Amino acid sequence: METVKMTVVSDAKASRLELLVRLVWGTVVGFVLGLIGMFMGVLVTIQWFHILFLGQRQAGIQRLVNAYGVAVTQLKFYLMLATDERPSILPEF
């Protein structure tokens, strides 16, 4: 198993304007990731059967699922005020 490493950049000084932007940006990105998440659910199901019958992961599906997981985590940290770095609208596939 590979180790998951994450770096969170935060500063003591915070912008009041960023709080307002965060509401709108978080809603938009959350909606987009929600739509992509439905597709990811289908891919995870396909991956499950692939592993069941062939005993290995399909590399393309795994890359997509990993990128989606990173994007969701970035959005969560942004919405929990842990960082001011805005997540991108689409995951970096």
C-alpha cells in the first residue's frame, strides 16, 4: 500500500472577502464534484467486478478514482477553513 501524503498551506492572516467567495466557490465545486461522484460510483462498481473476476485493478479507473478523492479532500479542507487555496472546479485527471 502506498502512503498518502498531504500538505496543507495555511496562514494566520485570513481574508474576510475570501469567506464570501468560499460560500459561492464551495457550492459550485461541490455541485460539480457531486455530479462527477455519481459517475465515480459507476466506475467503482466496474472496478469491483474487475477485481473480483481478474484479481487486479484497472489502472485507468484507479487513476480517475484517486484524482476524484484528492479533489474531494481539497474541497473539504477549503470549506473547513483549513486553507485559503481554492480547489479547482474539475479534478486533475
